[in-house]
Amino acid sequence: MAKYDINDPTDLDIMRAQFNMITHEEWDEYIEIAEEKKMGYKNVRILKSASKKTGIAKYLSPKLINWVLDLINKIEEDEFEDEEE
């Protein structure tokens, strides 16, 4: 995932669009994987909180969206590496 500038309106729109594309089923999967991998209480909690805002990223802060997208990116990278092994 590219690094986004949370102060750039274009980057914010891209991050919000990516966040809004995540479905409820995908959120459940990400939360389950984060709990299995023991990614930490705060990270799991923020994923659960973000899952409640599915499709309405405009109500979340840019920092929170960036944090959640970074977590999702880490989860997807770990899953991809696990599949390769």
C-alpha cells in the first residue's frame, strides 16, 4: 500500500474510498486474523470499531483511517506470505 499524506485532500479521498470498499464479511475476517495473530488489544479494538463504520468513512478521522488501512495491509501481507509457504 502506498503511503498517504493525511493532509492532502486527494490522498484523503483515496483512503476513504479504500475504506468504504471493505465489506462486513471482510471486516470479520480481518478481525479474526488479527485476534489469531495476537496483533494487540488496541489494534483489534480499532478494527472492531472501524467495522461498525463500514461505508461511512467520512465520519472517521484521517489518522484513524490511515491506521486501519495500515493494519489491513499488514494482515494481507502476512496472509500472502503464509500462502506462499
